[in-house]
Amino acid sequence: MRIKTVILTLLCLFLLAGCTSSINLASEDAATLLIRRDGTIDELTIEDFDADYYTREALTSYVQKAVDDYNLAHPVPETEGEKGDKKAPVYAVSLQDITVKDGQARMILSYLTAEDYSTFNETSLRFVPADDVVPALLTEDTLTDAKGNAANEDDAAAGGCALILNEAKRVRTEGKIGFISTNVTLTDERLAESADGQRSVIIFK
């Protein structure tokens, strides 16, 4: 079940914030999707929050249950360390933090893969590692480089990892954005906004 829909139904507001990675969403002032070169994703959501009617604890408990239910249904295979010791558990979806302040709730969820993000949120988002980005993947897209110059799929395919999505999102990338589809707005070298209901492509190093 789409987590935002569930939470909004429960309390009509919520948010995501705070991550332990070297790049994070703590300083963002708007809902943002963070995509890294390894395909892991963090999503920050910011919503109004009526602290007089709902509590942070109730929100946290509800979201954590949704996360736990998903992880139970989508377990990540255990891995071993160099000496055969099992590493700490890895989860497909993790709740990083929820903060409530000044009438706003901020929350950050982390996703192990784009597939986990898509399944958990009942949406369509695809991440393609740099080595797997080929011109044939981009033939249906009209592309530009970061300066707004028309680009072909051969050049774009050599530009790094690709994020393909079909909803309006503010997207921050770990690496510098080199190419975008023409329906994507580039804000700075690592920040772009995709179009709603259209196939949007962001390619970054």
C-alpha cells in the first residue's frame, strides 16, 4: 500500500528527514528524493502536522509498522563478513527519523533499491547503473545536456547512471547531472525536478 496514502489517511500529514549517509537530506527545505550511484534511495517528505490532535509517537509507530510489514514480506538475504561472521541485518526499507516542529512533520525513509521504493509506494521508478545504460534505453526520450543543448542518446548513455520516473519529484543526485529529458527542470548541477505523469530521465555521474 502506498505509504503516503496510508499516512495521510491516518493523520492527513507527515514527513521524512535525517539520514546517516555522508550525503543526506537534513538541510533540504522541500520534499526531496536522494538517489546515489549504488542505487540506494532516501526520500524526505514534509507535511503539515497538527500536534494537538496527533502525536509524533503515534505517527512513528504507524510508519514503523508499515516498514516492518514490508520488510517481513521482502527479506534481504543475509551476507557474511570476511571471517564468515554474519553482518548486521540489512532491510529493504528503513525509517531513519521523524521530527515534528513548528507545525510540520519531517520524515526520511531509506530504500535499498529502486524496486523497493516502487513497490513500497506503488509507483514506477527505475534506476540503471552506469554500466547498463545503453542508447536503446533512451531512444524514446528527447534529451539535453546540463547546459540545455540538444543531446543524442549515444552521448547521454555515456553520461553515467540513469534515473527514470513517471511522477513529479524534486531529485537530488549523488553525482553531477550530465543529461536530462526535456521535461525535467535542472535547478543546479545535482538537483532537478521531474514532470508529473510523464517519463522523465535524469543521468548523473
